[in-house]
Amino acid sequence: MDAADDDSVPEPTLPLVGVGPWPGGPDAWPTDPRYDRELLAAGDARNVVDRFRYWTVDAIVAELDTHRHGFSVAIENWQHDMNIGSIVRTANAFLAETVHIVGRRRWNKRGAMVTDRYQHIVHHASIDGLVAFARDTQRPIIAVDNLPGSVDVGSFVFPERCILLFGQEGPGLTPEALEASDAVVEIRQFGSTRSLNAGAAAAIVMHQWIEQHAG
């Protein structure tokens, strides 16, 4: 008999996500104001690294702000792309300075897994707004798209302070975005697919910046 058909086979025990209430009860709670009393009482199942367990969101953001990296991420939002949330989550993982949403103000947050709470997110109604910000703050815009003339991301030297600009799944970046960019990079591919998933491409490009400036 196949084990899969045997009702006697016990269900696997999944590990507890996060941590339970602070051991020892309220009398043992830390007095540091960074700690959230509700989390100390109920436990912390959030998707945060262990050093931030029980901390308030504001305290985590303040700590991250002390050592954010020099790159920001910009994403065109014209089709309510589900990949936007994934890109925001990756921006948090690599500690991007800011995330810029270009186009629609509302975006699909499902893939962000609540990491947007720990990021500074700015909205621009059009690419012109992003370009104005980039010029005012002296940040070159590095677009990511696999187009003729694009530079292989593996050989591209990223500026330490820059904006990495990503387009929508499928159509990629708009002509206006490409025209406004200071450089366009692409990820080398070897199979039959025309393009990578936008979230996966963003992770590769952000990590390439990390390798050059924070490795």
C-alpha cells in the first residue's frame, strides 16, 4: 500500500511561524520603547528577521533608515501588475532607499507580503514626475529591458546612487520611460522564452547593484 493512501501516516509538523508571547509575562517585558506591547503579549508572527521581533513598525523603519542603500526602485504601474508587490518585497530585502510607483496610485500589494510598511513609497502620476525627482536629486535612471542596444547587466557599472526602473510584465517599459533613462541594461538569457518574470528580473538587477556596492 502506498504511504500516501495510509491514513495512519501522521501529518508533518510545521514549524511555528515567528515567536509566541514574551516569556515570563508582563513583569518580564523589556522597557525599550521600540518594543510593541501588543506583540509582547500575543506573539510576533510577522515576516521580519529575528532582531526585529516584537519591535513596532516605526522602530523597524527608523532602524532601516540608518543604513539604507544608495539605489532606489521605480516601477511603471499601468496594468495593475501583480509583480509590483514582488518587486517591492525584493526592494525591502535589499534595503532600497525608496520605491517609486509611476502611473496609477493604487497597486497590487499582494506579493509585497506587508513589506511595503517598511519602505518609503513615493507616487508619480507620470514618468515626468520621476524624471524631475531624478534630476533634482542627481540620480541617473537605469532602465531594465531586453532591447537592441541594451547593455549586459553583468558588465554594467552601476552608479552608487541611482534609480532602477522596471516596466510591466509583457510590454515592458513605455517609450517615454526608455527615452527618459540614462542607460538601459538587460539580463542575458539562453532559453526560448522572450523575457524573464518582472519580479525575477528585478531581483537579479538589485543583487547586481549589491555585488558592486555592498558585497
